[in-house]
Amino acid sequence: MYSIPNFEVVACHDVQKTKPDPEGISKLLKLLHIDKHETIILGDHPVDMKAAKAAGVYAIGMSHGFGTPAELIKAGAICILDSLTSLPQIIDDHNSGKKLLF
């Protein structure tokens, strides 16, 4: 369904500032040559949502993890997922215009 033509990892030792600073996300977008306006970051902690927002990308929160759904929304998540298996359908619905995320 979805292919990943390029794969990169940016870890804490690759940046000067860690989340919620957007440096890691910005570096990853540059490495992958990806437009930030077409990017979704998945995270389970409010700091993930804050970093995504600071980088100018969209954030989707995962309901299981370190932050509650309410905390994730407050920190900037555009929606909350209970399972990664629902992600392809959400992306397809967005791309087809059936249900836009942003």
C-alpha cells in the first residue's frame, strides 16, 4: 500500500536541542526532502505534539503511551488514534477528501 523509498533516523545525539525543540524534525525533513506541509508526526507524549507544532508539521497522538488523549490534544494533536492499524484509512480518507485532517 505505502512504500518507504527513503529511511532516516535522527536521534538525540544528532541534534543540539531535543524535543520540544523542532530541530530533530526539521533535520529529518531536510534529509528526506519532505515538505513540512505534507508531513504527519505520530507521537504518544505531549512533547511530541509540541515539537511537531514548532516544526510546522501536523501531529497525530497515540492514545496508548505517556500522554492522555486530552493532554495530546491540548499540546497540538489534530486527532488521536487508538491503533496504528487505523492510520492507512485515515490517510486515504484525507487524500481522497472524504475526511480531511487539516
